[in-house]
Amino acid sequence: MKAQISTSNSDFTEARIAEKLVFNRLSYDVQMEIARFHIARELSFLRDKGFHLTASKELVAFVMQRGFHPRLGARPLRDAIEEHLRGAVVDATLSEVRSRHLEFAICANQLMLRPIEPHSPSATKP
């Protein structure tokens, strides 16, 4: 009796890789680049929802502290960024902040949004 090997896509996607894969640790610069990429993507998502938000270097450091894991690397980073940025938007909305031009700020180790003028220099940051 011959064994038949199937290479269809559905068989491959259900397969498990039994080998342990070891990756090199990411450098701090690469971690920061990944964080900036995911922050920009999240800001674009929120901009499409009508929120004009700006980010700063302190925001990148804030999410890096909460989204980087020593063993998992940057894998949990995207979830941390979504959780904290969207959480700050929800908090601002529930607090009835009327401005749609907001800037992320760290206050008492919490991520918050504060209103800014649409034409101020910080409103044009990427």
C-alpha cells in the first residue's frame, strides 16, 4: 500500500511544525521601528474613524514598555498598541472631549489624549 502525500493548501495550513524555531533577538532600533510602524497603522485606522491624532517619541517608549516581551519579542506589541491607543480614544470620548484633533500624552503612567488646535505645530507631526 502506497502512502499518498497531499500538498493542497488546506492540508498545509492545518499542519503543525514540530521543530523549535529560534530567532535572533531584535535590536532596540528594530523594536522601535516595529513600534513606529504599528503606531502609524493604528493612527491611520483611527484617522479613518474621524480622529486626528498625533504621536510623540514618549508614546513609542510608552507602548514599548507595555508591548515588548523578553521571550516573545515584538509579537504582543501590536495588541498593546491597539489596546492603549483605542483605550485612550474611548476614555476621551466618554469624557466628552469635543475636539477631534488630539495629542497623546503620558500622565501619571497613563496614556491620555489632550485637545490641540488643528493648526498648531504639534498637530502636523506624523
